[in-house]
Amino acid sequence: MDFDRVLEKCGNFGPYQWVVLLLFGYTNIMSSMHYFSQTLISFTPEHWCYHPSLENKSFEEINNIYQQLPSPHCTLLDKLEENGTAVPAEGLLCREWIYKKEVDYESITMELNWVCDQAFNNAVGQSFYYIGAVVGTITFGFLADKIGRLPAIILSTLSGGIGDFLTSFVSSVPMFALCRFISGLSTDTFYVLMYILAFEYLNPKKRTFGLNITPAVFYCTGLMLSPWYAMWVHTWRYYLLVASTPVLLIFVYPMLICESANWLLTRKKYDRAVKCLKRVAKFNGRKVEESVFEEFVAYYKHKIEIEEEKMKNNDTFWGMFKTPRLRKFTIILLIKSVIITMSFDIVSRNMEGLGSEPLKLFSYTSACYVPAGLAIIAFQNIIGRKGMASMSLLLGGIITAITGFLVAFMDPKVNATLLGIMVGLGRFGAVVAYDAEAQYCTEIIPTSVRGRGVANIHVIGYGCSFLNAYVLYLANFYRPLPSIFISVMMLAGAVLCLFLPETLNKKLPDTLSDGEVFGKGEKWYYFPCCGSRGESKESGDN
């Protein structure tokens, strides 16, 4: 009488699961507004050094004048000849700029003039944001396995809201960096932990649907509306206030859902686990006999006693590196996290210089989340988790490379619509890869270390996100270089996925010893849609 069988009796896709998915959806809205706030508050529009002779000229006239100078956006104009010739000021730095605002929206780079020789200030804030993400993921991942999933979700969500709220009042680089660090503490962590909680209470056959359609609808909604909120309030400060307000509803979560029963079992808190399952059964209108719970507790007590004798004190994240097969899986998941996180982030943030207004382009291309979620629902249970992860990276890499070359050889202002469509397709591939990886990684990692495991694997990806600004900077040398770099990484990730085990329709590992034999004997080229998996008899019995 294992967990999945008891959950089936209590209801594994009833009203309780719908409430969990609804709260997961709300978490997606908060996550989208929080994560991409870094992008929305720092868009840098076209800008030119201020000169009194330019006050009554149109942006097109100003741009034509500055195109005569060696560095159009950062060279100070000395004077404008009667024949229209621009004369640069020698040895003087620009300290005032003319900005071509998008619908009167003022970003932090505009208000504090973080452009030209001060452009690094924004990068400093972004760097500290990701430092916070690394620290927060490790900390809250540890807390999730020590004090529970639900308390860790509440604490991490609050840290992100507080960070955004405090950022809205800063005016200096040190305070900006500090507040972005606080904000970064929750990055992705509260989303991942809520994902795990929803994952554990869902019918295994409904996980692909529930865990992909929910982000497709709610995350997409948050992303598409966020730029319009920013344009509505006109300034980055008010936008951060808007983005931080929804976190207050996190205090409602414990009233509607309960702690992870799976986690409680691994901590030998059997009474609380049974209490949670009874609450689920009551919520779903199910009546479950007491003998079922007694048999359930007896089963797990016996199982855990056996596992403790086999591997005492070994169920830690570092224990995943002590056995050969689990070590291989963990290393691949770590590398794949770096590839997918960097690809997803760079493709999603690269909205400038494409012939369209960045905020609106970001909003419109965010619509790709819905078809991305539907694609996962339609194909993941057919070609399997491994097939979906590998194919999404393969196709995403090809689309990204093509988009990069189109941007290089086309005039953005003339071909803004085409480039916008290609950017949307690029984001589509990155989103499919990112969402497919989230479920796949969660299923491979054993329950006993799932919180820490998923968190630490994600933190490696976010730790390497320091490099994103430098990858984008490669465009200064050759415009397609960032796209080529990312496409090569995605293609490498597609190959690595082939060496992971398939998890579709399998009993997932609970302990590290389960994880070591999980998928043993399975061929690298096995996909559920292609027939037999070619396992040995021994591995097939596991």
C-alpha cells in the first residue's frame, strides 16, 4: 500500500487537486511578474546626448544627426553647422540624454542615466540578483527538506516581494544591488517548491496535463500583462510596487492546502502524513477505511527501516554523487540546467534593437507560453519525457540559430513583424525546453532529496546566468554570435538528454538506492512511442 495507491483512494484528481493547481497558477503569475521585473525595469530605449540645438527636432532628425558621429548614442555634440554637419565635442563626457520613451514609460536606466559609461550599473544589479538566486535556492531548498515544502514556499515568496518593494525606493547603485540581492533570494524557488507540492498530489497520468497547462495559462497571463502594467503606471518604481503586492495572498495557502505527505513520510512523521491524506479524502468527498492508512504506515515504516540499514545517513544531495548511475544522471541534469536556464533567459530578454517597442514585443511574444504548454501536453505522454526534452532542445537550437542570422542580415525597422514572429518562435522553443526539463528533473530525483536536489540543480543554472550579459555582449562583434552560442549549447543539451532514463509510466524513486537502479538496462535510444525499451529482465523488474 504505497503512497500512489493510498492517494488514489483519497482522490488524486478531484477538487483538492484543482485547488492545488489554482494556487500553483497564482504562483505562476507572481513568478512571472517577479522574475522578469529585472527586464521590465531596465529596458534602455534609443538615446542621444542632449544639446540645446536639438530641442525642437524629431527623433528621426536627431538620429540622422548623431549617425554622423563615431559613437551615436554616447558622443557629446559640440555644435551643429548650418549645412547640417554634426561636430563632436572633444574630451567632454555626456551627462544628459534625450530618450525616445516607449508610451511615456521611464525605466531605471532612464531615470538614473545608467547608459554609456554608466551602463555597467544595471549589470551590477542584475549580477547581485543572481547571487541572491544562488543563495536563496540553496537556503530554501534546504529548508524545504528540513521544515517542509509549505513553510519554505511562504518564506521564499515573501523574500521576493520584500526585495521588489524595497527596490522601488532606491536611488543609488549600492542600495539597488542590495535590494536586488534580496529580491533574487526567491527567484524560481517558490515556483519550484509549489511545483513539487502540486506534483506529489497529482494523479501520475494527469501530471503532464496539470503541470503544463497551468503555467501555459497563468505564467503566460502574467507575462503578457506585466508590460502593460508597467506602461499603465509609467515608471519602474510603481511597477515594482504592483509586482510586490500579490505576495500578500501567500498567507492563504496553508488554509487551503496541506504539507507534502510524501515529505512527511521520509521524515517519519506518519501521523501528520495520514492527517494530510485524510484531509485530501474529505476535500474530495471520499471515505477511506482506517485499515488502509494503518497498512500504508506499516508499509513505509518497514521500507524506511530497510533503507536505513542499507544506506545510513546517505540520503543527501551529495549522496547522489556516490553511486555511478545516479552520479551520471545528476551531472547531466546539472549541465542541462545550465544550458536551459541560460537559453531561456537570454532568448526572453533579448528584445531591444529588433525594430519594435521592447515592452510591447515582450508582451506579444509571451503568448508563446500557451502553445508551448499545449505542445508538451500533446506529445510528452507519447514520445516520453526524454523524447520531449531532447526534441525541444534540438528544435529550439535550430530556430534560435536561424533567427540570429535573420536579425544580422535584415533591416530591423523594415522587417519588424517578421523578426517579431521569429523571436516568438525562439521563445516557444526555449519555453518548451524549460517546462519539459522542470517535470523531467523532478521525476528523476528521488523523493528523499527532491527538494534539495531540484533546488541545487536549478541554482547551478542560475549561478551560470552571470554569463548571460557577456553572451549578449558578443553581438557587438557579430550580431548572430549570441544566437549561435546558445543554439550550440541547446544542441549539446539535446544529445545529453539521450543518456537519461525514461520516467513515463514508471514508479518514481523514493530513495537514493531506488534512484541508482532506476531505468537500469534501458537503452539510450529508447522512446515509449518506439516500442520495447530493450531492458534486461533484472532491470525490468525494478
